[in-house]
Amino acid sequence: MAQLPPCAPPTEKFTAYCDRLRRQAASADRDAARRAAYELELAEGSRFIEVNGIVHHYHVSGPEDAAQTIVLVHGWDCWWMWWHHVVRSLNEAGVRTIAYDLRGHGWSANDPENRYRIGSFALDLSALVDGLKLERFHLAAFSFGALVALDYAGSHSERLRSMTFFNFGYLPNSEMIAEFAPNAINFVFNIMLRKLTWWFPVYVFARLVLARNTVTLHDILIGFESLGLCDPDAIEQTTGQITSLETTGAVPDMVRSVDAPILFVAGEGDSIMTAENARKLQEMTGKGRYVGVPQCGHLITLELPDTASELILGQMASVG
């Protein structure tokens, strides 16, 4: 990969988060101190770049002379840290990783003009990889991140060596769903869960609805942090967009327009984006391959990170 560009100043979200980590690392709570030390170590790979007028955070790690680089796109109401296990595994396999935060998410700055559309996120991805001088690279995306990746790929397929989509598929919709779903989802995530100050109720919700495997306390806390770091306007706008008839109807054609090899990976216990719908998208478009993961819910990168890493590496190896 070419030499990285000069960094922009860190965002306030990043600075405040790291200040808190340093306090925790010096605390008498050994477990909290250990978790904080680990995240501070990860933060050493954090960089910032101004993209389309907004300062974006990206985490870069792995061999500087790696033959292959992969960009990791997180999902809806998530942040780059959902990839932290996968990043380590890919780096150990000799792969350079770029895991970034969408505008308004994680350690990236919020958009003062509240422009949180799939097209805006895709333009940011394009500007980011241009800024990092990535000529040909692999891409992996989780859930909503696949929509961003597909929008980007529609006009940049020649730069993509392979794509791996986790827990993303055909999105069945109707006028009733399109009208009801945005308010319901926004209430749960933006109004109810976001106001909680204790992680346990959020974990119970995730364990009952999203996951089929237990995860570590640290990963529970990482998931919980997503809520506080994400701009509520981003949640509201993207919720309306991903449940619209226009978006769901366009997904099959978006997949068909991509020339890069695609791997669709689905947790067979996923009740949000079902394995059936992921398989259906692959079959109806005739694109790529489908792999179902038994005993896995929607949160594969935290539930079964070793499996997720192995699947990415397999997809990368399949294209040479």
C-alpha cells in the first residue's frame, strides 16, 4: 500500500474516549484496566482524514508491505470496533486492514448538515480509498455496510478484488412495512436503548433477538458503545432509507451490476436478516457464492470472529 496521507486532527469523540480509557487503565479494577489497555493499544493504529468535508476515523494495521489489503465496512448503528477480532486474525495472516467509521458513527465526526444517505456513505468510501491510494483491494461489509459497499461497487467494480457480505440479503418489503418499520426501529434504538446507562438490558435484548452465542463482557461493552457514539440523526435517516420500497427494490440490481466476486455469509439463526433471504439474493441474482453458518445469529463478527476471519481469507484466496 502507498504511503499514508497526512493525518487530520483527531475528533472530539476519539479524544474523549481515549481520555476515559486512560483513566480506566489506571484504575484498581483489574478487568477494566486490562480492557482499557487493550483498546488503547488498538487506538495506536487510528488515523484521521478529512473526507468530503468531514473528519473520518480509520484504523490501519497489518504488514506495511502486505500483498493484499482489505477495507472493512461496519453495519447500521455499529462502529469499526465490531471488527477488532477479525482485524487481528487478518493481520496475523499477513493481510493489511483498513477498518473505518462511517460519518456520524464511532470516532468519525458527525455531519453538521445531517447528510446520512447510502449515497453519501458510498462517496465517503470512494474518497477514503482514493486518499489512501488503494488501487486494488478486497472489501468485507456487515449488514447495512453491504448497501454502502454495493453503491460504491456500482461504479468502481474494477478496483475490487473480492467482496464478502455478512448477514445481508434480499429485503422483502411492502407498503405497510415501509410505513410502520421506520418508527418502530427508531423508537427501539434511538429512544429506548440509547437512553440506557447500563449495558445489561442492551445485552439481554441482543442475546434474545440478535445473537445465538454468548460473547465476552468486553465485546458486550464494545457493542453498547455503538449507541452513544452514533449520531441519532444517522439512525433515523438510515432507518427510513433501508426500509423504503425504493431501496429494497434496488438491491438485486445493485448486486447484478457488480463484477467482483461476492461471498454471501449468513448466520442460520439470524432473525433480522435471515439465512433464507441471504441465499435468495444470491440465487436470484446468480452472483457469487452463499455460505450458511450454523448456530450463529446476526452478530457474526462478535459471536464467531474466527469463522468470519476464515471465510474472508478463503474468499480472498479464491480469487488469487
